[in-house]
Amino acid sequence: MPSIPPVPSIPSTPSASQECRRPAAGAGRARSRRRTGLAAAAAAVLLAVTATACGPDGNAASGAGSSAAGEQKAGGPRLPDGAPTSLDDLKKWQDGGWNNWEKWAHKAQDFANPIIKDHWKADRMAQAQAAPDVGVRASEAVGGSGATDPEPRPINAEEVARPYHRNMAPVGKIFFDSPKGPMVCSGTIVEDPAHPGKSNLVWTAGHCVHSGRQGGWMRNIVFVPSYNDHGVPMSQVGTAPTEQVTPYGRFWADWITTSGEWIDMGSSSSGNGGSAYDFAVLHVRPENGGGKSLQETVGAAAQVWFNAPHADRISSVKAFGYPAAPPYDGARMMACLDRPGRLTMQQGTPAMDRIGCTMTGGTSGGGWFVGRGGKLTLISNTSISSNAHTWLAGPYLGPEAQRVFNTISAKFAGQ
């Protein structure tokens, strides 16, 4: 059984520049001029929705796709029914106008995430709640045939050394608006083979961006690397200096891929067979523009190890995240180190990895790491937990996950 070396810390060492090309220079200037208020944002929404992502040739694309449906449909981009086109519509969009959300925003091509500058200020981020707590009862797991190993003992989560940008720079928080209000997950900057050293990709859980078979895409999705860098209590985050709360700024998703299996099967209320495919990748851009990629800005990214050894062949894995449900408050990055076991939620679906861990909601999407060749390497992400918060489980990153990743990497390969 191979031994996995300890997870190394990664310092931040920023360097040169990379930027996603916009469809037209005039459009980019118009958008930047109009970001000063709510009315200005409404005026830019039509442009933002139809040009949410840059395709590989620099043209506008309609939205993000599942692992099997990520390409632009014939006829070009369209505006999803119910998307904001006026000041009143945008106000409803920001404050939770979710009528028919599960209908117009369910499919892969319906993703829309227009930048609304200063929507996520420090005080609003501090108010965001943990993402839906996807709990599992022991009886819901599939037994027999070695598909599920014995339940692990609880491992108490430990605080990550601060400042985070010096100890776990690729990890951060994902903020989004949902039908239940502003929520948080965790995410990780990952390397992009199409842009070595200049990645704009963030790995997280599928349920942090799309609610699965009974819902649709979340809104106003942003990634904040090294959130609350010095780990001040949440009661102080709303008034802490900006350079401490968002040390590298806010990065908005302009394209997302998740698995078709998650969209068709997944549930944000309880673990099921879709949990085995509960992963997603964001392509992001800075809220305030600029030429540097996310990886260059932060100075670090983790590699992804697809088709890694299964849980029974790994000696230890370390899971990171920002737990936000009691007894935690989302202010601090935490981690659990344990030897993984296997958990199968439904016959015919891949066995998930499972570790003992007391982290709670808000940890969803956080990366699971091993050391490989001296590099920080992601092999899973937090998806579900026990109802008592004694363990966490994450999907095995096999061919389905690799297809999702390759889809979004290819989208931006020419930029």
C-alpha cells in the first residue's frame, strides 16, 4: 500500500499576466463604465448574460454545460426566460426573485452570472449561511460486496495556520445567492493544462453551483481566495480591512461545468447516487478587471489527480474548507487528516471516499489533498456528511470528472 507524503504548504509568489478576451473592446469599456450602481448594472445585464463566457475563439458563449452538454447550441446565445433585463428585474435578481427558477435555470446552457460590482461586500459575505447541509443516515449507504467500509471514527477539525495565503493559498470561499438567501461553500484553485501557470479554474462541489434534479443554477457566484486571511472572528469580518477579508479580490464565475449526472440525479437535501458525481469547475475573472490570471494573482494552484488510487490504497488524505454551520461560524479555514475508506450511495455508481471529520456545512466543495511528487494534489472534494457531522464523503474523480474538467479547459484553451 503506497504511502502518501504529508500535504505541503504553498507560499504565494505572484508573477505575470493573463486575461480572458471579451467579445468586443467597446462592449468591455461599456460594461466597466456602467458598474457604478444598480441602474448601471441593469443596463449591462443583457450584454453580460449573452456574453457570460468567452469561447475558445473569443466569441460570446451562452453559458456553462454539463459534462456532456457544454457546447453552445445552434442559433447562438439566448437570454434565459426570467433573467434580469431592467432595474426592477435586477433588484429582484439580487434580492431573490426566484420565480420559475427551477424551470428557466435548470439546463446546462441556462447558466448566467453577470458581474454586479460590490454585491459581495465584507458585511454581506459575513452574513452568508452554510450551503445546504447534505446529510446522510447510515442506513442510506449501500452495503455488501466491499462497496462500503466501516464508518470512520470522528476526527476533530483543526485550524489552518494563518495567514492563509502563506499556508494554503489555493483554498478559498465560494459565495452565491440561492432561493434561501446568500450562502457559502469552499473551493480550490486548480492548475489548467491549457494555461500552465496562468489558470483561472476553481474546483468545488456541484451542489454549490447547481441544486440538481429539482432546481437550477445558483446566482452571483464568486470565489474569494484566502478569505479572511488572518482568521479574525466572524463578528469582526464585516468591519475588517478589505485587504484582510479579500486579500486577492473577488473573482466571478463566467463559465461553469458540472456533471450531467449531478444535474439529472443530484439532491441538495440528502445524499443519493448523484453525490458520486457532485463536482464542478468554475472559470473566473476578477470583479475589477485586470490582466493577471487567478493563479498568477494568488501565486499557487493545486494539480488534479484523476483516476487516482481508490480509498483502500491511500494511507491518508487531508480535507480543507471553511465550515460555517455550528459550532463553526465560517470565519476560519479548517482541516481534517484521516485515512479514507469507501462509501457507496447507490448500486452502479462509483464508491465515494470517506474520512472522519467534524467539519460542517460550508465545507462543501473544499478540496481533499494528498502529496504527489512534492506537489499539492487534489483527489476529491467535500460533498456529503453524516447527520451528526462525524464524517465527510467526496466523489472519486474518475472519467466523468475528467470529462467535466477537460470541457471547461478546452473552452478557454485559445485565450
